[in-house]
Amino acid sequence: MARQVHKKRSSAMPAPAHVIYEPVAGDIHDGDLRALFQRWEAEIAAGHAVPGQEILGYPEIAPLTRNLMLLEIIPLAAGGHDYRYRIYGAEIAKAYGQDMTGRLTSEFPSGVASFFAELYETAIDRKIVIHSLHTPPLSVNVTKWERLIFPLGDPEVKWLLVVNIAKGRRREE
């Protein structure tokens, strides 16, 4: 399947999210995020399988370490998954207002959790990178988040790497 662009609505977010399934480099606004994505694409083009946790050793990840989340995929008895934040970047925690390390995606407010879970499930099921640009709830001091979701592991996706960049502040701290 090729690049697809969607607007996703959530009652928890003040504006629709802009979501791109299988983005191209030109879709990605942040230069460091784009460089990581291009490295990912280069690895696959060179015949390597979908990267696993070795992506954490790429030099392109270094400027993004305070903005990354490593999510453990937790299968649910009723089907689907929840996601435990094994790493929750310091810049994300600062902008969000709390550190979610060790906590679950389902612990976010329900509308936001549903939005994240839908994107994560799609990344796992289709084994694709997803780009999103979304406006968080008004309680979060960020005007937009730009994120890339990378499914890690081949043939089975075992982890998700999510790199999340805050774009603008709503108020001075």
C-alpha cells in the first residue's frame, strides 16, 4: 500500500489530526526527524529487514533521544493491545506535564488513548511508519505534536519507537 493522508477527529483534541500512512521524507517537517526516517528507508532499501531495536544505535537518533518513546506491545485477552512506555523522553514529559515511563497508553484520557491506539495498531498490523501532526488537549502546553511511529521487528513487531516533537507553546512557563 502507498502513502495515504487522512484527517482524524477525536473529541479529546481541539482540531483534527493530520495522519500520513507510509509518509515520504517531504512530509516530515522536523529536520532531525526527517533524517531518522531517511536512515530507516535507506536500511530497508539496502535489503535489510525492518529494523528492530538497533535503530536506537543509529547516529540519527542522538539529537532525538529526549523526544523518543519506546513502547512495549502488551497483548490483551479481548484482542488488540495496550502499550507500556518503557522510555518516555524527557522533553515529552516536560511538555506533557508528567512522565509516563512504566505507564500504559490506556491511562491517557480516553479520546487521546483511542487516537494513539488506533495509530499504533495500524503500524503493527501493516508494518508501516506513520506520521502525524496533531493538536493536543488544551491542558497540554504544546500547540502541535509532530510524531513518527516506527514498528520494530521482523517478522513480528515487538516494539514501537515513537519520536514526538513539540511544536510551539501555548503559554510561557
